[in-house]
Amino acid sequence: MFRRLTALAARLAGLDRRWVFAAILLAVALPFLVPVDFRAAPGEHTRRFDRQLAAMISDPRPLLIGVDFGPQTMAELDPVLLGVLHRVFAARKRALFLTFMPEAAAPLRRHLETMERQYDLSYGRDYVFLGYASSFAYTMYGMGKSIRDYFHKDDRRIPFEELEALEGLRDYGDLAGVVNVASNAMPKFWIQYAVAPFGVRLLVACTAVQATDYYPYLQTGQVGGLLAGGRAGAEYEGMLIEAGILDAPGDAIRGLGSQSLSLLAVLLFIVLGNLGYFAARHRARRG
């Protein structure tokens, strides 16, 4: 029996690497091809984010959502953004959008068009995209004084005064809060130019590698809630399914499944490789 196992391990150690690549490819792709549910139990940070977002939604004032990520991090943050959009629009919350990254504008427009169809929204009444602003520090601080001084028309070139969603909007005091979904340091600038001087309520969604930058602000209360990376996105997506907002798992949960299966495949090949190595040594000793 032992000889058979060592022989098998030795054969596996000499396995053509193309089979390894094929196995990894299958592990990555499988959750997107087969309806396998890799839902993760939500952690405290995810629950805190949702509690804070729910408080903003219950506030009658509109919500401002900043979207600041590009194609490089779209796989990780796009599902997170979609989760936030579903949460906000399912509650019929009036929302304003802006971005400080020009490459984020076109994907955001597509997502908003999808939300408009799904939730029967009316542009100008239920939501407005203020567009791309080039000078983030100047704009963030200036909006605390007067939003109308920095945005005269929206992304569709509609004058500020003709948009029902912006009626009575003067400064941050007329907003329920800010949600920033970003792959860069933009949340820090929101803290510096909006939270610190004007007391704006801020929620942050970022990539997993950025999370350590914002935990100190979470502890001080300058950031009310934090969604960090794909894992948190999958947790939040699961919460939306439980709440009846989403019907089925989306890309966040499928992405977590893809990561999990690919890591399991890598670990399996590491174990097999080591078994093959020790089996070969054993056979060499026996001569």
C-alpha cells in the first residue's frame, strides 16, 4: 500500500504543468459558470457600514455618492458599488453622484442607466450625476460653502435650477452624508476637506489593500463605516439577498468563490508537489 502511494505521489510530482494551469483556470471560472453559492457571513465592519448607510437613507436629505476607481480595480470594486446602488435605490433614496476620475464616468453612467430601468427611476428627480470635477480639494472644500458655486450644470448639461433632486441644496448641511467608493486616496481627502471642517458623515468602500489606511479613521469616527475589498462586497451582497433586495448571488459572491477555489487548487498542488518530492527521496534511498 505504501509503495503504491509513493509511486502515485511520484507520478503526480512529474505532472505536466499544463494540467496545473488548466486546473487553476477551471477553479477560477467555475463559480461564474455554475450557480454555486459561496456566500460569506457578514462581519462587524460590513454590518456597521449597512447600519450607517441605513441611517443616511432614513434621513430625508439627499445622499452624495462619489465614485473614484478605474478599470484596474473594477473587478474588485464594481460589485461593491452595485451593492451600494441597489441598497440606496431599493429604498427610493434620492442620490447625487460625482467623480474625480474621468475614466470612472462612463461605467458609472451605465450602472445608473441599469438602476433607472430596474427601479423605475426618473433622472433629475430620483438621482443626478453631477459629472467629473477636476480639482478635488478645491471642489470638496468649496462644496461646504456653496455647492452651486462649483456645479452650475450636471453631466447632461442641464442647469442646476432645472433639476428637482437639487432643489434647496446649498451645501453639505443639506446632504444626508457622503459615500465614497474609491481605489485611491480620495477618502482621505474627503476626511481632510469635508469631514474635518464641515462635520460631513462619510462612509468608505475601498480595495482590500487600502483597508489599513482607513481603520484609524473608523476608530475615531471620522469614517462611519468601511467596506474593504471583494470579501466585504460578497458579505454585503449576501446581506442584500437576505433582505430581499437581490434575488440571487452576483459578481461579488461569485468572485469570492473564484478566489476560494483557486486558492484551494494552489494549496492542493503544493501538497501534491511536496508528497511527490518526499516520495522520490524515499525511492532514491531504497535504491
